[in-house]
Amino acid sequence: MLVGLLTAVQAVTLSSPPPGLSGYSTRFDAGGALASIRRSSAAAVAAALSDGKELLEIEFPPLIESKGQFDDFSNVEVLDANRDFGVQLALEPEIQAAASKAELWLCFADEGEAQLAREAWPGAMYGEATTTYIAAAVRAVGEEPLMPMGSSALGAASALGALFGGSP
């Protein structure tokens, strides 16, 4: 069993970094890395869509061109970079060819991020696409999303408070 597991793990490979980029790159020599990653991602998404895949997630290093591996960064910088990468990915020709603007969903982590994306990218193309967030997308397909523990705990506390005549 362990041999089979090792064989399966060995078969999985990651794509190579963009040309000129290594684990020791600094922000000054990583120019063009995100564009290269975005182009590769667009080709992979197009291939997956042509194979009938509909739910896809892309992970990438969002600050690769602006921060080195030892630089500090804020959560806001990461969220902004994620938003911009996702919206720019939607403009790639392979994505445009694979999904009409009406069929394209730009799905962000939460409602606040989706709203910020609408504000940061107000163009007509994005007005035609569905800009949403994970919980709303799950509800749109008829399911109930799993909520983080904090949300669930707040809901339980509210229900208990109402049961005993109070509120949390």
C-alpha cells in the first residue's frame, strides 16, 4: 500500500517557475512572472473547460513581482493582488473563447471582496460577467454553503439568545 501511495505521489508534478524566476528571486528580477503565470493558467483553464471541468481553482504567488520572500506584506496587499490577477485572467483570449461574458463567473472569497472588485474594475465586461462570492455561488446552485465556525457560533448564540428572550 505504501508503494502504491508513493507511486501516486511521485506522478504528481508542479509546473516550472516562469523563465528567470527562482526561489531566490527578488522583486527586481521577477518582472513578467505574473503575466507568464496568467498565460499558463489561461491555457490550463481552457484545456480543463474543453474537458468538461466546470469548477476550477487557481493558486499563484500574488506578490511575486512586488515583494521578495523576506519582505513583509499585509493581508490587504494579498487580497488586492488576488482580485487583480483573477480579473485580468478573465480577459485572456482562452477564457473569453471558452465562456461568454454572461457565462463567466468571477467568484471571490466573500461579499466584501466581490464588492471591492466591482469598484476597482468597473468596466462593461465585468458588468456582464457574474461577480459574486463563494457563499452566494453555492446558494445559486441550490446548496447551502458551509460557514466558518465564527459564523456558526454567532448563529447558535443568536438562536439561544432569542430562545431565552435576549440577544447576544
